[in-house]
Amino acid sequence: MRPYVPALLTAGLLATAPGALAQITITAANNLPDAGQSFTYNTAAYAAPPPGGNDVAFNFSGLVAAGATTIDWIDPADYSEPSMFPTAQMAMAHGGDTVFYAVTAEGLERVGERNTLTVLGNDLDLKIVHTNNMLELDLPLTSPGSWTDQVEGTVDSDGSMGSRSGFIQGNVDAYGYIDLPGGITSAVLRVYTRIDEVVQIAINGNPANVAHKRHQYDYYVPWLKMPVLTSYMDSMTYIFTLTESGIRFMTEAPVGVQEDAAEAAGFLVVPNPASDRIELVQKGAPVPARVQVIDAAGKVVLTRDLLAVAGQRPGLDVQMLAAGVYTVRLQEASGLTRAQRLTIAR
């Protein structure tokens, strides 16, 4: 927990001025996993993150998987030593490490972890208890939004006690749309977090201070309870520096992704990408609406009024549009306005 006053938040998936891409709000209910869920990611070599900003189009469609990894979320009661972290509500198991979390009114807080750290050829079994829960993700969160918190904890390194101290900072540094291999396209919110800390442990019986720094970019979409892509660089320094970095991303949409995307935005554009014709699928019963197609420069290039006909999908002829990225804006008779991204490819 931290003494922090959150920024003023907007709610929901927003359609802004013509040409502007959508920004979203991530929440505990929509974007945090549940115990028992597993998420499989493809892995790729690290590349410097693209610049942030507003209305950014992140194109990761050319990523090539070099491997795969799975993140499992478990009930802390299923862990071998659940009494170590009595306030934990769920735990993330990944790569041999287990991190324990609690979901509070402030967001996702890390309460402890069980890690293996290799230093100078020594494999150290670390049991870390946070004396001040570390706020890993402030929730709800949208743009603009930022937070900071202290890292404070005790470290049991194979029976030798030490400490952990430092800080975590996070902020929304971009929003827009993301394209991934496998045809995933969605509105996205990018969250940057930085951890800068010192872990005091014993190495070969001698006290040592290990400096740990982590820079991470998480790309959150409205319909998924984990980031759809994560880029990270992690370094440990004791005498010399060891660095681990990479990208993990989803290429196969989870079951129901198209339906979930429609749920978040209120309607769906199919097919997407398209070449000559698109159809609009509204969430729930169709209602009369005006649809506009807006190019990357913010110019309205196509407008049509749609009638509400049960069982029918209103269509638009887009064969006259040049290849590129567009925003499809749907304004209902009530004044409610929603947006989805459209790619024209030929």
C-alpha cells in the first residue's frame, strides 16, 4: 500500500474525436486473472519498445516465435507452504518462481514470492515476505495514470536472513491499437513499470548486496485477463551484471476473443482485415446508427446511416478505400458513440 492519490479516471472504451483511436480502462474485474487459469505465450528476442503517446498504432504482426512459455495462476492454498503468505489471494507460477498477490481497493499488490537466484554459480532459494505490500498495478487505470510505491521486505536465503528495499514506479505511457500475429487486433493500453531495488542476502556465508532493476511494458486489451504482450529487461548486479530480456506475446486468440472484443467495444467489424466489404455486428439487439470510416489523417472518407433489422448484418462497400488503417465509428441514435479499428489490406 502507498500514500498516493490516483489520477482522475475515465471509464470504459471511449470513442474520441474523428481520427482518434480508442483508449480503454483496465480494471480488476476485467483484466486480472482468476486462480486456475493458465496463459500460454510465444517468446521472442527483446527489441526496444516503440515510442509511447496517444493514438499509437503498435504493429507487432511480424513477430516470430522462438519458443513458448506458460503462466499458471494457482490458489495459494495449493502451494507447499501457504502459511508463509497468509494474506495472498492468488499466486502466479512461472519459470520455477512463484509470486503471491492480493487484490485490494488500490489494485494488484504483491505480498511475497519464492524465487531461485543464481549468483556466482550459487543457486539460492529465496523466500521473500513483503512487510509493505508492493503495488504492482494500480487499478482502475487509464490514460493518464501513474503510481509509485516502496519495496520493503525480508529475505530468507537458505536460512540466512536479509532484506529487500527500493521502489516501484508505473505509468500509462501509451494507448491506441495493437496488431499481433494470428490476426489479433484490439484497442490497447500500455503500462510501463520500473522496479529499482537492493536485495541483501548471504553468498557463501558472506553478506552481499545485489542490485536488481526491471523495466517492463505490458500491453492490456479490454477482453483479456493478462497482458496480450509483455516486453521486459531484467538485470542483477553483484560484482558483474547479468541481464535477461525478451518479449512474450499471444498469437492464438483465446476462445471467444471476437465476442469479447465486441462486448468491449459494443460492435464488431468483420472481416478485419478486409479488402472489399465489411459487416457490422452490434452487441445485443441492433439499433439504428450512423457509421463513419475515418482515415489515419482524421478525414471522414465514408458515411452511412444504418437501419436496425433483426437477424441482418449491415454491410459497407470499402473497395474504394486505399490499403491502410482506419477507424470505424458507430454513433447510435441515442448519441452513444463507439469505435473499432479496421485494416484494409490488398
